[in-house]
Amino acid sequence: MVEDKILEYLKGIEEKSNVRILYACESGSRAWGFPSPDSDFDIRFIYVHSVDWYLSIDERKDAMDYMFENGDIDLSGWELRKALRLLKGSNMSLLEWPKSPIVYRANTQFLTDVQFLGEQFYSRIKGLHHYLSLARKMTESLVAERSFKLKKMLYALRAATNCRWILDRSDPPPVEFKDTYSDLGLSSELTERIDELIEFKQTKNESYLHTGEQLLVKYILDCIDLADTGGRLLPSANGKVEDLNRVLRKYIYENDHS
């Protein structure tokens, strides 16, 4: 099974690099609920070193990237201090990972801690800018090209819909796309077409090229326009840096005595 291979690779990374992986999950289309039959596995993880690694005047590498199975399994990890610094800036990836529906490894207490921090440091204005940038980037090529990959369309749809969610709700958008668009009061015509597109994507490989979808393109553009005009007064985060430091110290010391 692929999951067994992923667990073996994670264990191998720990042994090779002398780190402890606190959390590992699926990201990308599999976590968001619209994979193709040949979608790769995008595993993201957070790891911690022993105390001595942090007691150095030198800057050290704080990320890892590995590809296995001819690129079908992509593992990318962030060191704990780097992850917490990014969380302080309301990095949306770090807000999404702890809520992924597909989890491979998890220190239960760490997951609770990082979810709490995510709630404290979530900034609606930064979240809006993140997804708005993605929506614009993806939509430019959708409009310019005569045919496009379904993944590109669904990435644009998810980013645009997340913008709409952020404008309407105080909590971060759900990780699974269906949970977002089905709970925003969109027209039945829109939701049914998105449902159909997701179901269709599950039958087509990543190389398949699609055309049309003017209804969905118009919806995406409308969401972008709404985000452009409606997000200027959204609040920022109000988290406390000491909470981040507390979590950093806790898991460094815990790892050193495990």
C-alpha cells in the first residue's frame, strides 16, 4: 500500500537526519477532495531537532525535500522554528495542514497546540491576499488558453471560493473544497456544475485538457472582483508571540529527553 511506503519514508527521514517528525499529512488535490487517478502524493511534515542543533551561531538548513517512486511521492518538511515563524505571519499552508483529512503521523498534543496557534494567528486580510493571488494567477491562464488542465480550473475555483468565504466568515476556509462551496449559499447551478467537474476529474489523468466552463470562469472573476473591493477592512491576527515560543521550547526539550 502507498500509505505503508509513505510511513517507511518518514521513518527513514527521521533516522537519516536525526529528527523527530511531529506531524505529517497530505496536502494538495488529495486533501482538497479533487484528485485525478494519477495524482501524486503531496506529503507535508513538521519536524524538530535536538537542543544542540538550535545552540549554534550558524544558520542551518530548515527545510527538507524528497521525491520517491519516480516523483509520485513528494515529501516536503519544515523545521519547527521555521514553521512557527511562518505561522506567526498567518501562513495559509500551516493553517491548512493541521486540518488535513489525510494524516500519516501526528503527535496528538502537538496537533492540538498547533491548531490553537492557528486560531490565534489567523489573519483574514492575509488569508484573503493569499487566495486572491492564487486565484488571479490561475485565472489569467484559464482566460488566455483555449484548453486547460482540470487541476488548474479547480485550483482557481478553490482559491476564489476561499476568498468569498473569508469575506463572509471569521473562521478560516475548510480544507476540503466541497465543505467550502456547499456552505456559502451559491446557486444550485454553480454547485451542481462544480460537483460534476470534481467527479469528472476523478476519471481523467492529469494530462487531460479541458475546454469551456464559462459559467465557472465568470464566477471566479466575480469572486476576484468582490475580494478586490471588499477586503480592505478585514482584521489581522492577535496572537501572542510567547505562545509560539512556549510551543517551540516544549517540543525541543521533549525531543531531547525522548
